[in-house]
Amino acid sequence: MFDVEHALGMYALGYCTLLAESIYDKSALAPLMPVIESCHIYLIGYVPRITLEIARQDGDGIHLTYSVLGNEHTLAYPVPEGYVLKEEEDRYCLEDSAGEAYWLNPDEVQQRLSRETGGIDFNVKYIGQAYGHDGSRNALDRLLKHETLQRISLLGIPDGYRLAVLLLSIQPSNQLYTVFNPFAKNKDEDGERVKSGLDKLYNTSEAERTTLYEASLIRYFYPEYNKEFKDSFPSTNLKVLKDCYSKDFSALVAEICIDELPFRLRSETVEPRNYHIIRHDLHETADRRMFFGL
């Protein structure tokens, strides 16, 4: 319909993964707080329980056998000369010649298990946000007194799974996707459509961006315990989309494309994937769906 069409883009820039029971351990969370303080989006879900069954050392390094949902997977790691595998009180460690103990980063182990087995998925059950006044609240602040998190926990976690949370921070500025179509019916002779796109790019507040990102994820993953936005987003009736419609944007894009995530994200309606690029058309007519309808 128009020779200039815009889509507003947002993506997750940082993250933190936690088991639900660990959100109350202030001392353990202290090193993570610089990241957590920037996270205003949270996802609650199930992840498979990963158990180290046995570790052994030979000339090639160490071999670690993990059980996940009834299946066993063995990972091999090289070990520097002089390091010895030891087991103490049902825990393994690598000890050097000076008696110092070391072990693998559990997040890196889970990343590798996820890549090699394709069986480590985060099943999204609820999505929310915490922002407060001028970003004064982070996702952890909200989760500490979160009724839905407590409800999910009390209803019982499926066998072989644990309840976990994924905290996300959104990039501090928007992205603008623009299509220029010389064959459109209506021409932007005075540059107003270009100007509207730039206005939205530079004048979307962080609070607005947080809500738009949250709503985009909820509509996409369609989590079991969410109610708002599941069937009402996008809509001209939503206050958070008022500016997008007034500037006549065509679409929204919300991305979760983080290489280091130790699992794939999925829900009951979305297949497990390493990357999720979520696209929402803001108009129903075919001639306004030029971004994703080609």
C-alpha cells in the first residue's frame, strides 16, 4: 500500500539462568547481580534434571557420563598434564600438583549437552516483566514474591524436570526495519513516513520497549499460565501499541538469539529452537504484510 513501511525491532542482549530455588540465595546470586539488575523480562519453565552419574580419567582426559530424562550421554574433555580426577563426598574435582581443586563450569557443560543431544529444552510456562519507576525493579525483584511461580511449584514439577527461570535484558535502543517499495500505491512525497519511523526509533521509552517485548513473547510462546496478551496482541485497542499505530508501523520483531543459552526454548505450541525471531503484523490486510508475507 505504501512505498515506505516500517517494523520496530527488539532483541535480548543479556541473560541469566537460575534454578527457581536459587533465587532466594542472596550470597550465591551476588556475583550475578550486575547482569540481573539489567534484566526486566523473565520466563518461568521446566528444564530436564541433569545428573552426573560417573566420571573416569584415562590417557585422553576425563569422560563424564550424565543422565537426562532416562538417557545417558558421555562427554570427553582433555585435561592438562598433572591434573588428577578425585571423588570426595560424592563430588568430583580435578586436583593439580599443588593440591588446588577445579571443576568444569556447569553452564558450559549444559550448553554442550544441549548442542550434542538436542534434548535440553526450556519449556516456557509463564512470561512476565518487572520495570518499576525508571527501571528501578528487575525481574528477580518480581520473582521473589511471585504468586504464579509459587503456584507452578506447588502444583508439582514433572518427573525428571526442575523449575527454572530465564532472565533477559533487552538492548538499550530499538532497531528499525524499513522497506522501500517503488511499486506501492501511495508515495511518501513529503518524507512524513520516513520521519514517523525515525520518531518511533528514537522515542520509544525503555518501559514501552519492555512491555512490547513481553507481549510479543507471550503471544508467540502462548504459555500455559499467562492470560494477558495471549489472544489480544497485537490489537489497536492496546495502549502500549497506540504509538505504533499512530505512526502507522507495519510490524514488530522480537528476537531471542543468544548462542550461549544452555538449552533450546520451546512451549506447548512452539517447537524447540536455538533461535527465535518473533514477527507480528500490526495490520490484517494483505497489502500491509510486505515484511513477512512475501
